[in-house]
Amino acid sequence: MHAPREFKPLFRTSPVLELIGPLYSAGKGRDLVLGLRAGAKHCNSRGSVHGGILATLADVALGYNMAYSSDPPRNLVTANLTLDYAGTAKAGDWLEAHVDIQKQGSRLSFANCYILVDGQRIVRASAVFLAAERNGAKARSGQESAGAPGPAPGLDQAGAIAIAGYVPGAIGRVAELHAAYYAKAWDFGLYFEAKVAAELSQFLQHLDPARDGFWTAIRSGCVEGAIAIDGAQAETHGAHLRWFILSDALRAQGVGNRLLQAAVDLCRQRNYARVFLWTFQGLEPARHLYEKFGFCLAEQIEGEQRGKRVLEQRYVLELA
């Protein structure tokens, strides 16, 4: 399965692009278009191209387009990336990522990306990129953004905390964040950590981007927070908000608001009637945040689903 004649192998690559590629490109600068021939390795168990592959393609197209629209190319890092999935692709489909640059500033750049299959848009992505230089000094991190060429700054260099989707190691890191916090604060043990890891693994293996959502908060290349929307029973019981966690390093910085907003926005875009979550009595900072977003306490019951007896609480946000 080859690329259309006008597309050539991408002129710049990296280990992650080699993993998902080969990628192709046509045009230059603001007219740069990226292409990918979907294969079996890009698909989930349902035979559709995985949402993470589409997100990566959009991120790369956005970053390369904005970086190489300047001469010399700019060093940029993805600061925020949001996607709307309007369709699906399958193995054999030719994917094209077209970018529309909205604004390029000295520090921040804004652009949209549309992924097309047979001329039909299946993904719309919106991104904010940060210049990886500040006050004339290059950022010191040795890591590379998935989308934009150049080094990725840490929080102390450019103030960037990126909201992304699944990244390698996310399952273990999210389980670790849950285990560390709840062991220290509530004496939860092995049962709870294993439950988080097992259920999150199962969820991600069967994630349907047309229905579900998973976000991570990344700082200096490390997952420091997460949240998910499980839409499996959205039509009957409501969308289930799960695995909302932040490390101590990101608390009181507005990252929880960003993650929760992304989750609620997806539910509104999918026209879900309600969103619910399970927590327990005593998690006051989380409760205040849920109530800020309009969640209301709907049910309380003693239970041991986390391995310790607590007063379980179900909060509901009505969207319809």
C-alpha cells in the first residue's frame, strides 16, 4: 500500500514516528500536508484506527507545519491539544492531515488540524504550541515533543503543562499516583492499586474514541495527572468519570480544572444526558471542584470497593 504520487517520505523523523510510520508529506511551510497509510498495527480490537494514532498524526502535522512555516524553523513544544472525533478510519485508508494556522506569536502559536479520509473530515484538532526558547536561552530538556521539532521545556522553563491522551507508561504511572496518595492519606493498600491498574488497563484496551476519553497531564515528559470518561453505559446510566488524580507537584495550579473541563466538554459534545462519578466522604478539595462544575451529591452508601470501608458517594452532573 503506497502513498499518492505527490507525497514523499517525511523529511524529518524520530523514534516515535518510526514506530507509527512511515509518514509522508507534500507541500512546504503553511501548505505542508502529512499523510499516513493506515495499517493493522494502527487499529484497535474493533478494526478502527486507534484514536491515539489519529491524535499523534494531528500533533505531528500541527507541530511540523508551524515550525517549518518560518525560516529558520522554530523550536516548538505542544502545550495543549484537544480533538473532536467525527468519524473513523480502517486499515488501508489513506489519512491526510491538513493544518490551518490561526496565529503565530513570539511565545504562543495557535492552529487547527483536520484529518481527512476520502475527502471527509474525521478529526478536528486544536492546538497551542509554546516556543522552546525564552529570553534568548534555549530550553534545557533533552526530550522532544511528539508534534513539534525541537526540545520540550519543563515547567520551570516555559510554564508548560501539556494535556495529552495516552502515552507509554500511563497505566503504571496513574496506578502509582493513586496508590501513593491513597496509601498515605487513607491507608489503602495492594488491593486498591491492583484494582486501579487492572480496570484502567481493560478500559484503555477497549477505548472507543467515539464514546470514551482519556487525558493525561504531562510535565517534563512525566505523567502527573489523569482523568477518563467511560461512555460504555452513557445512554442508560450516564457517562462515568473515572481515575481523576493529580500529583502533589500539580496541585493548586489549575490543572485539575483543565482536566475536568476536558472531560465534561467531551460529554457535552457527545450529547450525553449526565455524567456521574464515585468518590467517598473526606476528599474535600475534590468535592469542592466537582461542585464548582455543577456536580451534586445523589447517593451515599457504605462500601469496601476500594479495599477499606468508607462512605461511598455518587455525584451527578445533569447535562440534558
